[in-house]
Amino acid sequence: MKKYKIRLKAITPVHIGMGEEYEPTNYVIDNGYLYEFDEVDFFSNLDDNMKKKFLKAVEKHSNDSLFEIHRLIKENKEVAKKVAFKKVQVSKALEAEYKNKLGKVVQVERKKDKVFKNFNIHKTLRFSNTPYQVYIPGSSLKGALLTAFGEYIYKKDKKLFNRMFKNCIPSQDGNIFKYVSVSDSKPLKTYSIIGYALNRERFDGDDQTGPNQQIEVIYSSDKQQSEFEFEITLKENACEKDYKVNINEIKKACNEHYMPIFEQMVDGYAYFRGKEVDDFTNEYFSNSFWEFAKRLKLKDNQFLLRVGKFSQARAVTIDGLRKIRVKESGGGPKRKPIRWQTLDQETTSWLFGLGQTNNNLLPFGWVICEITE
């Protein structure tokens, strides 16, 4: 059995979903931070008059009663901050939107139904016993390694690929990677922030926009970095008919799979439907990230990975096997039947922004791993 210690540095925002959200009934935003609290603790610390207002709002059972509760919580933010058990940095744009729109009608539909802004925020994964501490789980790291290694073997020998992986990509059962263990990452220094996940067209220019989500991410900036440490363990029986996985092969596989995607993203072109076309993704990038990405040169002991949600279809599939289902037309307000097409790459990009404009955005999920021992 061989163990390798790996140091991981996030070079763009990473979001590992945990299936939970911050909801406006259990947080307030003030002075650049979100304060999460327990609703029972919050209610217990209100004065009697304010408790009566809350109970009255709850008893209404009307469509907008929930948003009246949101307003009351916002008005009592000092109580919420006092009982908060967690605080997370929030972008200025999201805080401004929260203050301007929470608990207010943003639209009235034809049937006079009131529409309110949804302020649920997707949480990123944290240790259950230390809610302040974000991390990247071993399952996410192993999945990223497995995809790259599978592609490496597929391009090397398709018969060997079928024998080693038994056609179960990206499953980790029944293939050679069951002999490879990847630990959860240990945070060395971390930084998280709440902003926006923005969907943008890759090939149709920067006037095309898609949906957005409010989201918490692991973040790195010029002033604060997010770094982790994890272990890859190769078991002694990590072989299949005399084929043994080694760390140098894993490193090579990762760089051969992820580096072309990273470089194409920066260079601004793509081969799409048999011809070279403009990829507008890099038009959205911040200048500092674009300059960094253009200069990126990995050391001999480093490899690139892309992890987490919004990693994009090419990063999580094998070149030569990928079949990406993309909506061609339909849906929308008129609810036309949706038509799908199968492509070898995605046609939109998910980017992280501190605001919702098309400036200073970053791609999701890119990390540099360094073999330290």
C-alpha cells in the first residue's frame, strides 16, 4: 500500500452541494455578512410585542404571510445577529438586493397574484460539527480522478478500458479504482463567500443570458486563499491482470483530460459541429484571472482537477464517449414541446459572480493539486 499526500489549492470558486439552503426565515444579512440562526432561539429573544406580531403573521395563512415574516425578521436583525451560530461573507450586490427586495412585491401577475423575490441560497458542504469549516469530500475528488483516468485508459486501449472499468463510468464500483482510496480534504486555510451562479451562452455572444442562482462557494482571492490537504492511497492489490495504477499515471491522466479544457476556455475558440467557432466564455472573465490562466504552467509534481457543481459536461465525461443532451428548442412561456439534441460539448457556461453583470466572472471548480510526499 502506498500513500501520497496532496496539497490542493482552489484557483476558482468551488461549490460542493450539501442539499440544504439558507432560507430567509433563518438568516439576516448585514454589513457584508449573512448571519444564520435557529428560529426558536430568535423567537425566544424577541420582546412580547414583537412575538405577538410574529404570531399574527403566522396565523394569517395567506400567500404573502411568509414574506411578512421575512420583513419582521429583517426589522429585528440585531436579535438575529445576537443568537446567530454562523456568519458567512456576502457580496455587496447580493446584500443590496436583499435589503431592497426581501419582503417586497417585485411583480403582480394578471390574476393579481403577488410575486416575491426568492432569497433561498444554496449552501456549500461544511463539516457537521464545525459549521464554519468548508471542505471538499473525497468522493468529489475521486470522481474527478476517475473520469480523467478512465479517459486515459480509453484512449490508450479500448479493450483494456472495457476490462478495467467494466463499462461503469462514472461509477466507482466494479472498476480498478475500487483499489484507490481518496480521503476527505483537510482544510489548511479557507475562505467562503455568497454570490451568484450565472448561466451564459458560449457561442452566441455576451448579450445572451440564462438563469442565475444565489450560491455559497469556497473562494480564493488575491488576499485570501483556500487550501486543503488530502491523501491518495493505492492498495497493494491495485492491479487488473498485471496492470497496476501508479501516481504518475494518475497525474498524467488528469493533466491530459483537464488541461485542454482549461486552455480552450482561456483561448476563446472551440471545435463545434465540425468547425472552429468563437467561445465567448473568456469575455466574461476578470482581467486578473485571465492573466493568471494564460501564464499557468504546472510543476512536475502538480496536476489539474475540476470538482463540484457547475464543472461543465466535458470535465465530467470521457472524450470519445460523451453524449451531452442539450435543449434545442421549446418550453418557455408558450410551453412548446421541448426538442433535444446530443452534442459532444455543452453550449452554455456557468460562471460565478459577486454581482449579476457580465464583468469579473470566474469559472467554477478549478483546483491545482500538488504531490508533496
